[in-house]
Amino acid sequence: MEINLSKLANGLRVATVERPQTETVSLGIWVNTGSSCEYKDINGISHFVEHMVFKGTKSRNALQISEDIENVGGQTNAYTSREFTVFYAKMLKNDIELATDVLSELVMSPSFDAAEMAKEKEVVVQEIKQTNDDPSDIVFDYFQSTAFADQALGMSILGPAEKVRSFDAAKLREYMRHNYAAENIMVVAVGNLKHDDFVKMVEERMATLNPHTDFVRDPQIYTGGQFIKTRDIEQAQVLLGFKGINYGHPLYYPTSILSTLFGGSMSSRLFQEIREKRGLVYSVYSFTNTYTQTGLFGIYAGLNQEEIKNYVPVVADEVKKIVNDYVTDKELNRVKVQLKASILMALESSSSTAEVVARQQLVHNRFIPVDEIVEKIESVGKEDILQAARQIFGGKPTYTLLGNLDKYPDYEAVEKMFAM
């Protein structure tokens, strides 16, 4: 995969992957900011900015933004995470300049109309209520805030309703002025296009973007601990977690393999032992959340509340098997193939490729060749898995429960179960 990269005079990076055999182009603007870059008084502003830019710009109102894209059969959307805010589109190849114009206006010239803002605040408040009403969704916010207590990384992406309702145009513009700067942004397009032509389109529209950010990202410090909330629901939500690793950690690939082996698929240990053999759960899996400075290794299950006392010890037993060096060549080879296949399959999608290219440049300040990634996966041995497992599971746990709770292991009991 050949990646073309240019840097504008203001420092904005523009990357493309040319695929002349296709009829479409996927493009987007990746901003290296999200809820972890907020402070308490403006929690939720990254997500609210993402909403509000679609409500109007200097030359388009909300309807025109949608119609301009959809009239030519295109698609556009956006999302906010803890460390990224992304605006993206997919178009037929001849409409790339239109898509570039629309997306660049979202970042460069949002209008933040007061009437539109008043309406959108209530839309986002409804989104917050919907999340709060969904136990399998809100439990992850509880989990995050427990793992990273009293800091930006532990705050919710949506923010509290009272904060959202307090935002005004001045606050949104101030936030964008601090966080939306050329050095903090990647513009990427993948598909049937010419690199030089695309760079020119971006330069014509984004050359005046401020070069430098002036915000400081808070330290990201894992704390761990316990959060238990009683709620009258049929199924209990259980999340166990441990301190993970950051993007640049030498155990990044062993940890990815560990998570896949432990609970990342239907052939994983958790799924086979807890669902298939014991029938304790419908859903169980492990995952890794990787951040700039740290990470989080999580284990999720939804189950009948009376089974929690049986479920947690089984998870602890499976952890100890790995920590005690019980990893077979067969499962290690299978997981390596799974990871390689998922990476290579994702790169067949122009949208996924654009995502990978943007994130690698923003996180690592370079593109990581696919061959290098495959080589690093292949080089992981059993001793690397053991090292990752001992580092992760040897730390303080995060224990989050939500449901119609009665009898369950307390935090002290959980600590003892997972003690190495």
C-alpha cells in the first residue's frame, strides 16, 4: 500500500492512498482531540461541537449540508471518542471536491447559530438519556470513571446534561481555537483520486487554519477501584478491568494477542469456558482500550445476577492459567492468524484504510507498513504473552456492577481472587 503525504505551510498533513480501480473516494478530517482533552466545566463539549458543526456553516445551513452530499449519492457522518473527533464522507470519485468543501467548512467556518444550538442541546440531552437508559451502554461509562477516577480520561464522552445546556457559541469557538489546529489534524482520502489534486483542494480551504494548539492534555493515570449500582433490570452487567498499555508500549502486540486469545472471539477461552461449557452468560468478551499515555484491559459479561458469584471465580481461574504460562502453540497460532486476517480485511475498505492512515500519523507520527505489523504479530511468542499477562493482571482491578444485585463478591474478595 503506497501512502502519499504532504504538509501544508501551516503544518496540516494531507495523506492519500490512490486506488484508481475503484469508483469511490473515502475522505475525512481527523482531529486529535476528544473528551480526554476537556476539563470538568466543559465535559461533553467535544461531542457537542461535533453535532453543532452540522447545523450550519458560512455558506450552508443544516439541510444544505445534508442535501449537497445526498443529492450526489454520498454519505457523511462524524464521531467523537476520548482522544479523537472525526468528520468523514464517502462519495463517487467525481464528487470528491464537493465532499472536501463540505467537510472543510465544518471545521473552518461553523456558524453556531443560537436557535440551532438551542434545539441541538435537547437532541444531545436525549442521546444522554438514551445512554443512561441502556444498562449495557452506561455501565461502560461507570467502568471508565472508576478506572480513571477524577480525571479527564474518566469523564463521559457525552457529558452531563447540565453542562451541555450551558454551552454557548463563545465556548464552542474558544474550544475549537485551542484544540482544532493544523498540527493536531490529519486530512486523508482513499480511492480514485490524484494526490496532488486533493492536496490543492485541501490547501484552498484549510490553509488559514491556526498552526498550533495551546491546550495541555491531562495526565492519564489508572486508579482502579469499585463501582456498584443497584438497578431493577433483568440482567446484571459486570465489568472487570486492569491497567493496560499505551500505543507505543513494547507489549502492544502481545497485549492484543492476549485479549483475542482470552476473550476476543467464539473460540476464545472465556467464551468456551463460561458460555459454552458452563452456560453462565449470553455475552462475554475481553477488550483493550489504548490511549496516548496508558490503557485499559476489560472483561465484560451480561448475566443473571445470581450467577455473579460463580462467574467471577471462573474468570480469575482463566486469568491464572495464562499467568502460569498455560498457552498452547495451537491457540497462539490461531490468534495470530485471526489478527492478521482482521487487519488485512479491514484494509480492503477505503474507509477503514483512511482511519488507519490518519490514526497512525497522529499517534506515531509515521505510517506503519502492513508488513511491519504482520512481522510484529508473527514475532510474538508465548513468553511475550506471559509477560503481558503478568503485567496487566498483576495490577489493581477495576470492578463495576450494575443490576438488580443481591449476593456478589465484594471488592476485597475480587482482589484476592486475582492476586498473583
